[in-house]
Amino acid sequence: MASFRLRNCTCPPDRKRCTCGAKWEYRIRYLDRKAGKYREKSKSGFDTKKAAQLAAAEEELAIERNGFAENGNETIKTYLEDWLEIYKKPNVKPITYSVQERNVRLNILPQWENYRLKDITRSEYQKWINELSKKYSEGTVRRIHSIFSSAINDAVHEFQILRDNPIQKIKIPKQQNNESKLHYYTKDQLDVLLEACKPVKNTKYKHSIQYYTLFSLLARTGLRIGEALALTWDDLADDRISVSKTLVYPLNSTPYLSTPKSKASVRQVKLDAVTLMMLKKHRVNQKEVILRYPGYTASADNLMFHQQDGRWLRTNVVREYFKEVCKRAGVPVLSPHALRHTHAVHLLESGANIKYVSERLGHASVKITADTYLHVTKKIEQDALDLYTAYIAD
């Protein structure tokens, strides 16, 4: 509820109108639902009571609609947590929300949580972006900045709690020698790595070839790890795998299936003869393992890869297992995503058309493929030019 008064009025109490030039002020008392207590907000400087009443009504609507009461005084931690939970979570895909929440929690809040919204300065923010660029790839820095800038844009245009966005059109440092950022295995390294995936003596389920099959599949199809872990045997038809879902396994939360990263990620991936035979062998082996080990149960969802209790494989467990295999094989310790890069690089080096590679990987555009594997495409371009030069000179 709003109240109104003339501030610093020096007129006699019995005067019906103010003649000293004092200004009107409104004061709003409202319930901060998150804090569970009442707060007050005031503003003065209005020439007439009517002007103060109109401004107060507008402010009350903003408080009721958005829940953000302070005009830039709210801490970034409070604002971002509300922004994510109330305004983003119901309106974006779960996998998108998971990425946004993780970046806010791990990358944005450690630096900015105690700042107020109105305390953000362009120069300090640019310095922070420059520091991030020393730690992360250019793409990751752009993603973090995009999330933060989107939140601040909403503070300006949706909630009217800031007058402008101080971090728009910020400069993301260009990183040189991008090829060093792309991690993949050579053909020889891949052979050694996959050989080390085979069950070793004295392991708990040493008869299982599940991890060997999983990592081989990633390396020979370019599937994302979430896409592979979401596969069921129903997704395999003849010599093709149907990719229409991805497994999301949030930290300390319940896993769930989501749609793939983009429309282009919904695709049919053709298998070579060796990979197809390997999957058939894995299917038989999976049944053998269930019969061999007490407590090892089948998947109720007909999963292609699953835990001993029949549930989805945990992505963090797969990553840790992969690291151990890398150490055992004596190859660079990377993440399973490096197998996707490996497949793409090997395809391109073998002479595959870049459009085919892009479609096989499920990229949204050929440009993404070309930019990601720039050093390989440059080599292909040079090899083609060398062939042309030799042909002309002959």
C-alpha cells in the first residue's frame, strides 16, 4: 500500500495548498515473499500528488509482477537465482536449463554473487571476461557471457530494474591456434585405447565388453555421449542407429531423457560392418553377463548400455572409467567427447565430404563443422590444390 506526503513543506498547517515549492513523495510498503518480511520503497521529487500516485501505482505493479523490488540494489546472487528458477526453468528445455544453471553456479556467481546489479561496471566485467579466456575456450567464454548478458537484458527490458545493460557488446578475446584446443586421437592412439577397454583380469564384471563397445561406438559414429547412453536396442534397425533423444544426468539430481541438442541432431547414423558386428556381439554378451553374475539385472527399458541394476549408465562414471583406460593405455587423458572429435577428424582426413560429416555428427550447419575442424579442412583444401596444380602442370 502506498502513502503520500509533501517533503520539507514550510507552509503553515492551516494552508489548504502548498506555496513553498515542496515536492511530493510516495512510500510503498510491501511483503518480500522470499525474505518473509515487509520492506519499504520510496521516491520523491513529484510536483503534484497526482504524479506521485501514478508513479506509485506503476511501481506497485512492477513489484507484484516481477518480484524484484529494488531498483538495481538486489544482489546478483538473488537476482540470478530467481531469474533461473522463476523465469527460465518453466520456459526452456531441461537440458538448456541445466547448462544455464551450471554456468551460473560454477562460473558467474563465484565472481559476482555479492555485487548489486547496479554495481556492474563495463571495465571490471571486461577484465573478468579476459581472465576467463585464459582458462576456457572461446566458445565456452561466449556461452557464459551470453547467459549473463541475457539475464541483465531481462533486468532492463522485462523487469525495468536497470536502466541499461553495461555488458552488452562486450569484447570476447579471440584465441589463436585453435587447433591446439581440439583434442582427438590419432589412428594408432585409438587402436591402443580401444584395446585397453577390453576387460582386465580381476575386475568385477570381467566378462562384460560393454565399455569396449560403448567407446568403440563413439569413435566410429561420432555420437555424443548422452546420445549413446540414451540408446535402446529398438533404435538399431538393419545397419542404422536412430538418434532421437539424449540422456541428461544432472549433478545430484534425477536423470531424464531430453530431445537432442538441435533439430539436425535427430538423425539416422549408418554403421560400418565392423561396428554392426560389434553391437551384435555386445547384445549377446549383455545377456551372458546377466546370467553369469548374481544381482546383474536386465534393463526394463531395453537399454543398449546400462548399470548392473538395469538403470542408465551414469555419465560421470563413464568419464572416470574412460580416464582410467587412457592411463592404462598410455594415451592422452581426455574425455569421451574426444572420441566424437576423433571420428570427425578421421572422416575428414580419409577424404569424406564435409557436408556428409556435418550431417553424420548432427551439427546445425556445415559452418560449425568447418570452424570446429579448421586445421583439417585447411589440409584438405591444400591437398586438393596440390592435386589441381599437379594436374595442370602435367
